[in-house]
Amino acid sequence: MAKIAVIYWSGTGNTETMANAVVEGINEAGGTAELFQVSDFDKATLGDYEAFALGCPAMGSEELEYDEFQPFWDDTKELYGDRKVVLFGSYEWADGEWMETWRADADAAGVNVVDTLIVYDAPDAEGEASAQVLGAKLV
Ligand SMILES: Cc1cc2nc3c(=O)[nH]c(=O)nc-3n(C[C@H](O)[C@H](O)[C@H](O)COP(=O)(O)O)c2cc1C
């Protein structure tokens, strides 16, 4: 059974809601999801997982959260190899440019990004369903 890490940062809970839905989607598709706040994830265990869902909202000025998530991303982006990765997060002020930048950075690092998902503000039922579908793509 595919062991999949869902690793996220969330300030006000919107990306956390998405992360929980991603976990549901993985588990319903037959995978085994493990959920981590980024500050709790031990990078030394990266090799233990077959796929990854990474979540971070738009912060700064169309950027990843700079204190915890950006350093995590910078440290790990060369390490995913050909394992499947999805990127997700919530935004509110603009139109999702941070995700385009994140995706381009992932592509440049050779990350196997199978899909991305952005949701405006707090996910509604449709947003949560989309996050479940996203998670299932990793299984
Ligand atoms: C410091 C700060 C910076 C933000 N920068 C952006 C931004 O550049 N673009 C945007 O669309 N939303 C921005 N937002 C809005 C958040 O992305 C939005 O509130 C999101 O839902 C927060 O997700 P979370 O609940 O997972 O923390 C910012 C919010 C904060 C607090």
C-alpha cells in the first residue's frame, strides 16, 4: 500500500482543511496517508514515502510562507526524484500567481508534479472534493 506524506503549513486553517481532504482522498483511493505540519516533518524520513502532497497558502507577496515552508521546500525540492508530488494551497488577495511560481520552481528542480490545486479562502464542499480528487491522484 502506497505510503504518502501530506506536509503543509497553514496560518488560519484553510490549507489545513485542504490537507485533511487530501488525506481522505488518498485513503479512500487505497493509499496510506500520513499528515504533518511542516515544522513536525523529519526530512530524514523523506525516503520512506512513495509520494507527497505539499500544501502552503499564498503568503508574503505571492510567495511561500518564508519561515518554515520555504526553507523546507528549498531543502527538499531536489530530493523527490521521480516520485509523484501534488502542490496545493489557499489564497485570498490575488489570483494564484504564487502557485504558478511554485510550480515553475518545482519543474525547474525536476519534481514530478502530477497536479496542483488552489482554493480561494476557506474551502467549500466543492473545494474539499477537489482536494480529495487531488489526493487520489497520488495513489
Ligand atoms: C502575511 C500574509 C500574506 C498574504 N499574501 C497573499 C498573497 O500574496 N496573495 C494572496 O492571494 N493571498 C495572500 N494572503 C491571503 C492568504 O493566502 C489567505 O488568507 C489564505 O486563505 C490563508 O490560508 P491558511 O488559512 O492556510 O493560512 C496573505 C495572507 C497573509 C496573512
